[in-house]
Amino acid sequence: MADQPAAQPPTTRNTSTLAASAQNADRLTLTVPLDPYLSLHALSGYSGLSVRTLRGYLTGVAHPLPCYRVGGRVLVRRSEFDAWVRRYRCAGCSDIDRAVDEILRDLT
């Protein structure tokens, strides 16, 4: 078996670099855009809707999905999508469902 060199202990330079990194860690500031512009592909992942469905909503007559067209790309701001999709929120049973339930109850 060939002799392998023994593992070297960390040098002072490596130790001081690690210490400097640790000191700077408390000053590290990460910036994350809270309201990013999303491509249709990214919006598809966020919303669970297909890109094709989202494209259809862009040209909707009653409530089109707000978007920005930049250099041939379609971008949608996440907050604007969230506000747009809230219009489609269902709260409980609709009146038709309630009426059908009452009619069926009366028949039995």
C-alpha cells in the first residue's frame, strides 16, 4: 500500500477566514422580493393552473388576468394574481345548491 500523506490540520489562514465569515454572518442581509413578477410558467407552479389555462384568462372578457408584456414575455405580479383570483372565491353552497337540497328534502 502506498503511504498517504497525513491529514493536515487547518491552517491559521483558514481558521481566520472562518472566524471572519462568522463575524460577518450577523451583518448579512438577504433581500427577497415580496411581490415578484412571475412568468406564466412560474405562475403555473404557484397557482396550480396550467400555462394554457392562464393564457386563456389573460384575454377573459369579464375579468382578464392583469399582466405585463415585456419583450414578448408575459409577466404577472404575484399580488395582482392573488387579488384577481380572490374574485373567484366560493363561500359555502350557492343558492342553487341550497334550493336543490330543499326540493330533494321535500320529496323524501
